[in-house]
Amino acid sequence: MDKKWKPVVVAVALGVILPQLLLSAVRQRPLSEPAETLTPTQQETQLSPSARSTYLPVLTAENSIHVMELEAYVLGVVLAEMPAEFEMEALKAQAVVARTYALRRLSRQDRHADVAVCADPNCCQAYMTEEEFLQKGETVSGLEKIARAVEATKGQVLIYGGALIEATYFSCSGGRTEDAVAVWGEVIPYLQAVDSPGEENAEKYWEEVHFTAEEFEDALGRDLSGTPRSWLGKRTFTAGGGVQTMVIGGIAYTGTQLRQLLGLNSTAFTMAAEDGGITVETLGKGHRVGMSQYGADAMARGGSSYDEILMHYYPGTRIDKTENIL
Ligand SMILES: [Zn+2]
């Protein structure tokens, strides 16, 4: 069997076989009893794809593999990824995005060999149990609110051209999201730069970091000649207002390289040189591609529904049901 499809087959098999086993155990009818004695409701339960559950293998933060039911997993992601204080429509948008992201990983198995997703937010999506959510001081009403958001969007995913989309998201854009091509080098029609107003209250909306001349050179791993005022050269920008390229000390870096080397919140930065070093101002946090979580909350506060939020951040996509995709 193609290794790529193994988790999918396992997950689908679990989704189909487990409910069938449970159903037959509950029924406890003799094997000879004809199937037509089933009530129409029971037949529908057996035949309707919507009654199937989907399971996915998840690598937990404790480094163990748990096979989780999809909706339970999505609840854990929203608990970990978005504050319960956010608007209900933003939480619903987050639930659809988390579900879409997970199912795309499950169907492609392109990030991990033996699991669909992990619980590391820098790789896949953060995840926490209901107990962990409450232990960190969150409230039962917050838990119930997020559970309602997941339930209200149960089975809903985002598709483009008949396939699950790459539903990337991040904390805060600083006012405008980024093109996928600017970050990953690939043009993705529904991951284009869009305006993202109303994020000013986000903790990481704006940040200033100062580097001494020595710290700056250490971060780049180079000795730069002259004074800091002579180091900074020409910049080019992306459609999302990020730095595409920047020349420093005669060498051109990409914005993503500089973000990594200097440990910046995003590629949407400006640099200013003084005698003592370099000051960097950054807007937003994360890769800035796809849905801004703070932007989604701002849209919801302005009266937008979750589907309007999703259509704004993933233009050209539409919402469909899981059973139509898998
Ligand atoms: Zn991962």
C-alpha cells in the first residue's frame, strides 16, 4: 500500500468500522435475523455518510500518538488557538479553519510520516484538552462558548476547486495579510494579501526591537565594515507590505531570512540605523498568510458572520461539508 494513504485508510476504516461494531453490539440481534427488520432510522445511520465519524492520528505535546475523533480534536485546537473572549463568529471561523487544516494534513500526510498533525503551533496547530483549558484558569462558560462554536460549524470545511484548501492562519497581520508566494514561493489563488483592519488592540500589533552593532552582526553571522548607518541598503516589498528583499552590508537577504536570523515577529518590518546599532519596528506576528485571528475578531465585532470572515481571508473559496470531500 502506498504509505501516503495509510493513515487515511486507517482513519476511514476506524470511522466506518467502529460505529458499525458499536451498532451491532447495541442491537444484539441474532445473525439470522433479516436486515430489513431495521427501522428506517437505523438504516439511515448505517448508510448515510454524514453519520460516519472521522478519526485522525495526532502527535500530542507529550510525544504520544492519540487517534482522535475529528470534532473532539477541533474543539481542542480552538481551545488552544483562540481566546474564549473572542466573538462567537470569530470562534466559528477558527473552528472551520482548524478542521480544514487537519483534514488536508490527514489526506496528504505531507507533514508527518505517522500522524496527520502534531500539537506544536509552530508546525501544525496547538491543541489542549478541556481539563488543560480549565487548569490554566479559563472558565466553564468559556469552554461552553467554544464548544458551541465547534458544534455550530460541525463538519464544515473550506474548499477551492473541489479540494480542501491550505487553511493557514496566524495571530495578527499588522493591518494587511501576506501573499503565500512571498513566504513559501508558491502562488496560491486563495492566499492573497488582503486588508485586515481593526487589529490595533492585539498584543503583537507593533513591536520595536533594538540591536547593538555587535548583536546585529552576531545575528547575521557576519562582520560588517563601517558604521551601522552605512549597513542598510535597498529594500523591495511584497504585496502584503512585508520585506521581499533587503540589502545589508552589500548582501541581499530575503525578508523571511531576516525574520529568522533576527528573531522578528514578522517580515513586515522597517530598520533604522543609529550610531549605536539598529532599531527594528515590526508589524503583526506570524507568517501573515491566510486568516488573521485578531482580524477575524475585529470583523466579527463589526457585525460580520463567520462565513463572511472566511470569504474575506480566503477569497474564492466556499464552505462545504466534510462528507462531500472525504
Ligand atoms: Zn506538525
